[in-house]
Amino acid sequence: MEGEDKLDLTCLSGLRNGAKASEALHRVADYMCQCPPDARTTEKLPPEPALGALRGLLLAAAAPAEEPEAAQQEEEAAPAAAKEEPKKAAAPAETKKAPEPKKATPNIVRYTKFRNIDGKPFMRNTHMEELRINPNCGRLVCANPENVAFPWQGPGGRIIVVKLNRKGGRVASDTPFLEHGCEITDMAWNPFDDSLLATAGEDARVKLWKIPADGMKENRRDADSELVGHYKRLNTVDFHPTVGNLVATSSMDMAVRLWDIKSCETVIEIPDKHTDAISNLSWNWKGDLFVTSCRDTKMRIFDPRAGPEPTAEVVAHDGPRGFKAVWCGRRDLIATCGFSKNSERTVALWDPRKLDGHIATKLLDTQSGALSVFYDADIDLLIIGGRGDSLTRFFEVSSEAPYLFPLTQYQTLTANADYDLLPKRALDVKKCEVAQMVRLFGSPPSTVERISFCVPRTRMEYFQDDIFPDTRTNVPAHDVSDWMTGENKEANFVSLQPADMTKLSEAPPVEHGPAKYRLLTDEERAEQNELTRDEMFDRIFNQMRSKKEEESVEEREAANRAAEAAAGDCADEDEWDAYE
């Protein structure tokens, strides 16, 4: 037995050299049978854990079709187990399983063209200052590419209208105003007529005012036309996005009315389908449906031509402070901003075809101010801000999960009193301006400033047609009579491309110079990994030596050129002789 005390491990190496695994197993089994149990604890013989590890290794080697990585790990584990003797007897080690392949790390950074939107206010000399705003109005600023309107302090529900591009400075207290006759609750500009303003008041009337092209010269108390039909305080007034002369109003009489402002008559009425005040109303992209947000925490969708019953309704936000809803353009989704039960301000995204739950939600903060929400249907940007906030948030809406992607946040030094977004027709596309805000801030007297939001781009000499698609014009697609018969015409579109600019998609490719840094190819990286330490240092030194030689050659050539230039400035011998 003494000659056989030590296990001949050469049979194990034969497993990797093509020997049969069964023969190696028989040799180890014979050795195990010949050794008494008490002899295995002596120093001459391997301990039981080591024998167990060897047995597991041999069994794994005899198993068919095993991955080479698992076999290599077991082969390395056997000698390690034979060298270390455990303090306590342990059960034979089990066969190790092959490690699971590592899962690829998902790319959590989503590509978007609008991630780095940069907001920049206009110069101070363009600000409108000393505005005596009436803070009790439901809307404090309403702008379009030509005019901007504010509720003015004083009796009778006064409104002043000034030119948007007027010279900055103090707005005089004796500026001509419009007088509605009672407190103003909402106002809106006609998207197809920049000179037509609609105001809604506590007298349950909507008044329409035509603003002269050269501005107001005197006070006015008589409106051009009135819409009379509600019998309680009005909440909202909104123009239709594709139909000319169609206005939707909501009132505390819990009714929604659609008006033909040309004939000043109600064309559709939806009575008693809300149980509380309506916060806002928003039309979808086609203009055949609208959504309302109500103080009873419910969001309702209506097809006004199909009947007065809502097509769907759902509790959008549990908080009692109200919420706002807006239809997300071509995406055919609805975005809502409101409060949760814990008074947290949240934004949610809904699919109107299935309102059993929101498809995306984001927690904003825990402030108490009411939020305003705007949507840019051309580039799918959701813009959220509110009164008392100094932060404006941007989100990108997508048709793919998770649907709502946060973008840049714009921070101001002072809190917003209110703000409005200008239509795309007012933007400067040469500066890559994707949005422009008219912002009111400060307690009365207040100040109005304009903020430009631009996307940093290269090659700005070309029209960036990838971020400026065709947008809606100020020409209606059809009139009220056609829409009432059931027609749904597509809106009219126009390109924002200036006449003196070429589209970026048609621009010639950029010619890049030699790269300062170059990434290694797969072949070069594999070759570098095979190099030894000395070979790698030799390669680095050779590169440095060749670079130094090139620099020295250039220096010598430069020195020679300088010497030749200096020699050319000196007089030769013939010139000296002539001089003497």
C-alpha cells in the first residue's frame, strides 16, 4: 500500500489529452476501494473532500457535451481542493453548474433631438413693464403672433391689447381698453384670425372683439358680436382647431355649447353631463372629439355630433384640486396634469380607446399651484408649468413604451404669474427656435417677457427640416355647415422653410478632416491583446520615436527655410564691390 499511497494524478491529465474517461474512473475507483477509511485521514492520502472533488471532476468529464468553460472551472477547482484540508469534515462537493451568460445591459439613454433645449429670455429692452394686471381673472395673458391681451385693473372687466412686437418699456396706465361689463373668466384668440379676440365673463356671455391692425386708439364697451345662451358664469372658451367660426364654451350651468360665431347661434348643446366646474376643454387632432377636465376628478370624452352622452369617462387624478387635460395631436393620446391623494403633482398619459388605466405617469413635485399644460403636435413636446412655479418642464411623447420621456427643465429667477405659447408661425426657424413663451411675472405692477427655446444644431445655414415639419396654417379646413354634416377634413399645412434657405436633408455631406483620435478596430484590438508586455512597450516607444523624427524633420526644414530667407536679405560680394 505504501507504493500506492499517493494517487497517480496523471490519469486526470489524460482526460484533456484524449484518454477515455471510463478508464480514469476505474483507476480512481480501484484506489478508493483499496484504501481503508481510517487511512484517508493521514497525511499520505488525500482527504475526503479532495476525493469528492476529484470524483465530481471525473464525472463531469465523462458527461457528454458539456461546455468547455464549465469543464475548465472544475479542473481548476480540483487541485485547489486537494491542497487545502478543511477544518471540519464536509460532504462531497456537488458538481458545479456552468455560469449563466451575462445579460446585455440595456441602453437607458434614449436618442432624441430635443434633449438639450435651451431657454433664453429676450433682451430687457423688449420687456413690457408696469402692467396693472387684474389677478382675479382665470387667464392673465393670451398671445398670438400679432397681439397680446391682459386683464386690466378697474371696474367692468377691462382688457388691454398691445402689439406683441412693440417697443419695450412701461405700459401707460391710460392705455385704451376693452370693457366686457363684468369680471373676465377666460379669453382666446381665433387661430384663423389674429385680430379676433373672444372673452368670457361672469355674465354668462361671450363677446367677440375685432382689433384694428394699427392697434387700439380708444376705449371700447360695445363688442362686435355676443354669444348668449348660458345662464350661469362661464368657465372656458375655446376655438375649434380646423373649423372656422366654431367656438366651444363651458359654464357653471354644467353645459357645453358649440357656437357658430358667424350667426351667433348654438349648433350643439351638451347639458348636465358634468357634476362640477369644468377646468378646461381640448380638441383632438381631427377635431371630431373633445375632452373635458372637471373638478369632480373625472375626465370625459365627447363626440358632439353623435349625441350628448360621453363616449368614455374615468377618474384621472384623485386629488380634489382639479386637473388639466390636453389631446396629444397625432399620437391620439391624452395628457393630464393634476394632484394625487397625497397632494403630489403628477402628469399621466392615457389611451382614449382604453381608459381602464393610464399608460404612463410621472411624479413632478409636491407644490400646491395649479398646472398649465401645452402640447406641440408638430414635434410631440409636452410643456408643463404653472402659476407660482419658476420651473418649466418639457416631455417628449412617444407611441412606444414608456411613452413619456422627460427632457430639459427651464428655471427662472422669479415665479410665473401666467404664460402662453405662441403658434409656430411666430418662431424664428433660422435660430432653430422650436418654442416661444410669453411669460408674465411679478405682483402688480407686473412684467412680461418673451423666452425663446432653441435646439443647439450644427450647420444652421440650412433649414432644419427634421425638427420643423409642415405646420398648420391659419386657413380653416372647412366651415361649420360642412362639419355638422359629418365631414372630417385634414387641416391645411404650410412649410416653415424660408425662401433663402436649403433643406438640411438636401445639403451636401460634410467633409471631415483627419480625426485627432481613432478607435481601434476589432482586428487591431485582438492583435494588441496578444502582445506581451515588452512587445507593447516596444511598439509605444517606436511610435514615439517615429513621431519625434517627423517633428525633427519638420523643424530642420523650417530652419533651412528661415536660413534661406535670411541669406536672401543679405548683399552678395558683387553688391558690396559696387557699393565701394
